[in-house]
Amino acid sequence: MNRPLKKTNIVLRFDMRSSPRCKDTPADRYKAALEMASWADVQAVNVIGLSEHHNTDDGFLSAPLQLAGMMIARTRRIRVSVSALLVPLHEPLRLAEDISLIDQVADGRFSVTCGLGYRETEYQSFGIDWSQRGKVFDEKLTVLLQALRGDCYQHNGCSSRLIPAAVSKIYTLIMIGGNSKAAALRAARLGLIFCPPIDDLALEKIYMDACRKYGVKHAFTILPGEPSTTFISDDPDACWKTIGEHLMYDAQAYGMWHHPNRRAYAESFASNIEELRHEGKYRILSPEQALKSLQETGSLHFAPLTGGVSIDAGWKSLRLFEDHVQPYL
């Protein structure tokens, strides 16, 4: 276990979704997420990732900017990223105000990947026309970016300027997500980094070609690198018996949101826990296996509260990383 690593990308992710069999209260789980963020800040974890969805039956995180701000306040080193922020569902000036405030105190440790979303029910809940979602996205992105830059802009018939504007360079603060050609072109047109949820080299080429056309100076694509939701256990077989139902719930709940235009590595096609194990998108590794995976790929993606996994089980996985994997980094 002594082979050194040149560079790692270790992610701690929270979406706060819980199965009906989860025994922890939502309040306790949010408090645990904040404690885990503080823990990650002094470990070898690189980034905390937060997601956004609305109108769900299982408590999926619906206020990621608020949670991001709390985590920024609890940490000093680690980056906090919201991916994806569903811009069409929000008032853009309100978004700009919230993002700018976090950016004032984050010292460059905060970023947002803006997404279109793929659930029509969310659009209905906010009174947004699903059939016009691309147009709405572009219009609200325009206002959001103008506000964050501190430009004077017209919105709702009023001339406005955001004070204070964002401190960070816009291309480090705001990124564009999506898995379509339109998303890649949108990112290039706006001169922003492109973050697709799937490893698609053809899509990356579309983006880079468009960036050359638009003369983008900071063209860059962040590909997910086939991430697997990972837990660490001294006894993976026993751990599967303990938390497997929650991982299966998470996979099936995500799968129920299937949309023909959605492509994401995280989407599972397993119908039972055994299939889920073999598929590899959710995995429970021994400390030795986790270190080997890091040596081979440079990446680990932890989601310690996945699908209602108990707080205690989530902490046990993180402590095993701290005690038996991190010392070899």
C-alpha cells in the first residue's frame, strides 16, 4: 500500500434524498452533512458537491445555495460546488444576489454549474413553461451573468446593477452543465467551462470547436470520469446487507426520473441489489481496494448519506478513509 499518488480528485457529495426506511430525522441529517463538510475540510477531500431538485417525495435537496453557504462558513480550504443549479426555476436577480453573497466570503472556493433540468413536474410547480425551457434558460442566464459581473442591465422593465457584484472571475464561478449539443454550444457562446454529466468525447469536441469559433480564452471541459458512489468497509459483504437497500432505493428513485434526453453516468439499470453490486455504479470497497482504485484512477466519490444510509454508517465509511486510506496519500 505504499505506491505514491501524483494527484487525486476526492469528492464528497450530498443530495439529502432518504428512503422511507431511514430512521434519522431530516434535521439530524442536515446537521450531519455540515459536520461531514467540516471533517472533509481537514482531510484529503477536494470538493463538496451539492445537487438540486424540487417536488420530490424523499426530501431531495431543494435549497443548495443555502446549504453551500453554510458549508462555506464551516470550512476554510475545501471547494463547494452546486451541480446543477436549475436556473430556469429561479428569479435570476435573486440567484445573482445569493451567489454573489456566498462568493464574497468564499475566497474562490465556491462555484455553480447551471443546468436546464429534465423533470417537467418541477417546471409546473414553479409555473415555468416546459416547452420554452431552453429560451427561458438563456434569458435568465443572460441576466444572471450581467448581474454577477456588475453590469447595468434591464430586467422586468427596470434598470438595475448588483452591488456588490461577484468577486471571482465569472468563468471560475459559473459553469454550464448538460449532455446535449445545445448545452455544449451554450457554454461556448457564453465563454464558460462545460461540465457534462457523461464522458462524451464527441460532445467535448463540439464545445471546443465552438470555443475556437467564438474566441473563448478559457475553454475547458470537466468530464465526470465514470464516477462510482463509494463506501468503505472492513467487510463489504456485510455492509451491502446493511446499507444495500438504501443504495438500491437511490438507484431506483433516480431511475424513475428517466427522460429520453437525459444521459448521465449515475443512471443505474439494476433491478436488484446483486445486479447493483455488479454494475459498479454503487460500490462498497475495503480500505485496500479504495486505495488501489485511487492509484488507478486518481478519483473517489463519497456520498455518505446516499438514499437514507444512516448517519452512523456514513461516518464509519469516512473514518475508515481517514484512518486506513488517507495516510497513504
